[in-house]
Amino acid sequence: MNRKTGPAEACGKNINDMYRQAAVCFREGRLDEAEGLTAECLRIMPAHPELLHFYGIIRLRRKDCLNAEKYIRAALLKQPGVSRFHTNLGAALQGMGRHAEALEACTSALSLDRDDFYALNVMGNAYSALGRYEEAVGRFKKAVAIKPDQPEIIMNLAHAYASLGDIENSICCFKEALRADPGCGQAHTDLGNLLLKQKKYAEAEERFRNALGIDPENEHALCYLGVALIEQGRPGEAILHLQEAVRLRPGLA
């Protein structure tokens, strides 16, 4: 004989289904759908810590750091022992320029999970924002050691090295980021810019062209490519790229 599903059980199953669907939408970048589904779940279960945290993450992805903080703190009140809640609170605080508070939140995360590479990454960003680049490098290096296939973190390490004036290590990191993700146009652009500063104009040109192959409207790559071409005695080619950069962003003129 089949057992009938009670109202509470049916409600829970429905929320689980909506939450799973919201997570898929979030991963696919369909934030409006993810937010709508999560809001509906919270209407039914307003005190659920995972739902509160997930809604905060959606607000964080939208760069609404103030509301991200609100919902993630609400999740932490219900369930304070989850490292990723502290980490994402740190990310929200860091996004609002509250770097010291972000460091505290991530320290709490690491006390719960010392291998929380994202907490280390957020701490590195906070230290960089505070101009404490050596500490930033230390955190980014630890994060990369735990999760070596994350180009975003490797690029953060590259920028921290560059801020310290350690151009060689910065270049090595950008190349490592591109091994992890050859399609990262920003890494090609940033690497090209460093090569440009080293007067390695032909190598810089190659990187800017790679970036433009990924995103033809990358105005920074267009502008820097123009500079690299001028330095190689090719002003005619350079003007075409510089004009396109100005067309895309008139403020560059």
C-alpha cells in the first residue's frame, strides 16, 4: 500500500526542488530566476540558514553587498559553525571597503576550515586593498597551494607581486593563470601590459592580439596594442586599433 505524502513532507520536497533549480540557475548566470525561486523558498521557510545564505550569495553576485551582508549575517545567527558563511560575509564586507572586518570574518572561516581557499583569497584581496602586499602574497600563495586550478586567484597573486615590483614572478603567475584558463582575456591583457613595461613589444603584441581574439571589444587590449605597434615602428596599424578603442570608450581619447 502506498503511503500518502503529508502536507509538511510535500512542502519540504517542493522547497528542495525549487532550491536545486535555483542553484542550477545561479551556476548558469540566470540570476533573476535564481533570486525569484530562492525568495519563494524563503517565503515558506524564512529562517532556513542555507536559504538565507544562498540569497545573500545572489545579492553578492549582483554586487549588492549591503543586502548580501544582511542575509549572510542572518544565516550565521542560525548556524555560526559553517566556514563558507563567514567567508562570504568577508567577501561582502570586502566589497564595501570594510577590509578589517573582512579579515576578521575570514579568520573565523579559517578557524573552522583551514583549507578554505576562498577565505584566503578574500583575505588576500583585503590585504591588497590596504596596501599590505606581502601579506596579500602570502594568503594568495596558500590559496593557490590548496586550489591550484583557479585562474582568478593566480591572477590576484600576479597583481600582488606586481604591486611589490616583482615583475618576473607576476609574469610567471599570469602565464600559470593562462595554463589554467587559456581563454581568460583579462590575463592576456594584464600579461601584455607587463611585457609592454619591460619593452618586450613583440611579445606584448601577441598577448593583446590573443585577448582581442577572445573579446574583440576589449578596449584596453586595443589601446595597449596600439602602443606596442607604435613602439615597433608601425604607426599606421596602431592608429586603427587606437581609433577603435576610442570608439568603444570615448573617455580614452
